[in-house]
Amino acid sequence: MFRTIPPGIGNLFNLSFLGLPNNSLSGRVPSSIGALHNLHELYLSRNMLTGEIPSSIGNMTLLNGLHLSFNDFYGEIPQGLGNCRQLIELQLSNNNMSGSIPGEVLSLSTISIIFSLAHNQLSGSLPSQVGSLANLVELDLSYNKLTGPIPSSISKCLQLERLSLAVNSFDGEIPPALGTLRGLRELDVSHNDFSGKIPSFLVQLTDLNYLNLSLNKLEGEVPKQGVFLNASAVSVFENSNLCGGIAELNLPSCKSNTSKPFSTKKSYSNRHGSCHLVRLHSVSLLVYHLVLEKEVERKSLSN
């Protein structure tokens, strides 16, 4: 068995399946691999391969599955992968890939089983083209350096059952777009910079059996319906401004923000006092006028 993939691999023109996982392969993947135009499946996971993923892989337009996880690939994800318009599985996790996620790759609407870029060094925002993955069941972008809000276009990924965005730097509120993903079973957005209140739509995702909101900046009351009734299915720790929820979550009670009823006692007292003063003033004026009339009458009689 070769310890490296030989350049002559590209001469196997009629090869349709190449599976070499767990073989302690090292070195680079030769660019000649792009000559395998009839290849449908490429499994090179769990080796010690390094270097950049050759852009020539984009020439393998019949690829259905690309599995390069658990190696030491670095550099950017080649945009040429966007030419592989029959891909249904893409696994590049647990490498050293950097740069942004190419929109061309996210536009591959054929990917339906899994799209995993987890445990890399990817940065930048999540492109809006993620909405093209309308048939995708599992999306894993965890353990990267992605930033910004979750694009609203994710609402188009209606077949998603598992979504992990954990351990990134996503921010803003957890978007309402996730509420359209009625088939979600697992949602992990832990260890990000999400803020605001826990959205009520999470209660309505009836298939949800795992929800991790930990290590964010969420605030307000934790619901007591839906998945939030199962402490073993929900994690909300290290959100310092959360309160309430079921007792098993060990959160502080929420302070009542109900305003005290407006008291009319003081205003009534003031009005009552004012009226009393007005009456006293009126009585005083009446007495003054009576005394004045008596004095005028007395002087008139004396004259």
C-alpha cells in the first residue's frame, strides 16, 4: 500500500469509487485526481493528508460524495466544488481550512444528506446562499470563527433535522427564520454571542429533542412548554440574565415587572384639601361681605 497518493491516480479514468479511509496516508492529494471524471464517491477521511484541497476536484462533476474529514488540509475551500452539481454529501470537517465559505458551494441544492465544515478555522459571515440547501438534512458549521447574524434565507432549508452552529461568534437575536424549520430535531447554537430573549417559536418545534442555548447573552424568562419541559434535552447555562423555567434548570426566579396599581389616595387627598381651602376661602369672603354690609348700614343709620 502506498503511504501517499501517487500522481498516477489520474490515469484510472473509469474509476467510479475510490475509498481509502483510515489508511495512514500522508502528503498532498495530487491535482491529477481531477482527471477522474467518472468518479462518484471519494473517501479519504481519517488519514494524515495535508496541503490544500486541489481545485481540480471541481472537474469531477459526477461526484455524489466527497469525504475528506479528519485530515490536515489547510487553505481555502476551492470554489470549483460548486461545479460538482450532483453532490449529495460533503464532509470537510476536522481539518485546518480557513477563509470564508464559498457561496458557490452553498448553492449546491443537491446536497441532501450532510454538509459538514465543523472543526476548521473558517471565518466571515454565513452567506445567504445557505438557503439553496433546501433538501439538506444535516448542517454542521460548529467550531469555526464565523461571525454576524444567521441569514434569514435559512428559512428555506425546510428539510433540516440537525443544525449545529456551536462555538462560533454569531451574534444578534436567534432569528424567526428558524421557526419555519418544523422538522428540526437537534439545534445547537451554544457558545456564540446571541442576545435578546429566547424566541417563543422554539416551543412550537414539536420534533425538537435537543436544544443547546448555553454560553450566549440571552435574557428574560425561560419558557415552560415544549422542549423546555425536559431538562435533559435543554441546556441554557452561562446566560447570566435568564430566569424562570422548570426547577431542574436551577435558574433564579424572575422578578415581577408588574407595576403597582396607581394609587389615588394622595391625589384624592390633595384634591380634597384643595376643595377644603376653596370652601374656606368662599366662607371668608362671605363673612367679609356681611361685615362690610353691616358697617355700611350702621354708618347710614348714624347719619
